[in-house]
Amino acid sequence: MKSTDSTHIAPNYEIVAVSEAYESKEGCLNGINAVQSYCGADIEDLTKVATPSIELEVDLILNLNEPPTIVKNGSTVTFSGKLMRGKAGIMNQKINLYERDRSFMQDDLMASGETRDDGSFRITWIAKKMDWWDYTVEVYARYMEAGSRRFIPIHSETYVIKIF
């Protein structure tokens, strides 16, 4: 990782952090730890490979089918997938599409839709740049199941779409 003014860039030239300038990787990591301890933020290691779906003890599976990897700004993109409990689809449930922010900021809601009788969903989105620092959208589907004491969130694999 190298540091420029206030932006931290990975070897693949993707911006991974924006803040004050650091002279070393250790200084950057100390800054991350300070933010985490101050606001209780979770740190996510994006170098790990994502799994196709997240399964919880409640046996829920949320799959998001792989979208196109490159789309034109202003074009309509249709996302599809399925919400299941075991092998049975779950109908009439709200699915949200989010753009993942790789920082302490909240993920951005892109679009929402509802599952059909078989648990499948199709959600359209008008392609646009979501972050000022890059031309990619890191999209995932999320479902919040109402539990007896709290909402249990599950989400799909995250896919990267380049906007041109």
C-alpha cells in the first residue's frame, strides 16, 4: 500500500482508505484501529474470498445471481436471485440491494424489490456512480428476517460492477 496526500491506494490502484496522510502502513493500521475503538466500527478484510451465500442457523439462503461486470452509466441493470429456507422459496419478502462502502461510512441503498411465490426476485437499478472515489459499484443483496427478539440480517455474495 502506498500513501498519497490523503488517499491510500492498493497495489491494484484501487482506493482503500481516505484520510490524513500516513508515512507507513503501520501508521495507517494504527489509524484504522483508532477509528474502530472510537466508534465501535467493524473492520472487514476484503482480501478474503466471499462465499456465494450466507447461511444462518435459521437455514436461510439469499442468492444474488452474478450481474454484468461492466455497465454504461444511465443504463438499466436487472438483478435477480432467490431467497430460500432450505430448498423452499420464501414469497412476499423485501430484498434490498446495497452498494458496499469500504470505509466507516454506511452502505448505500441502491434499490428494493419483493420476492415472488417461488422466492425469486428481479430488481432493476439505473446504473450510476455511487462513490466519488471510484467508478465501481460493489453490490450485494440483503434481507432482514424478523426474529422473536431481533432482526436477523443475511446477505449475498458481493459483486463488483464497473460503471463507464
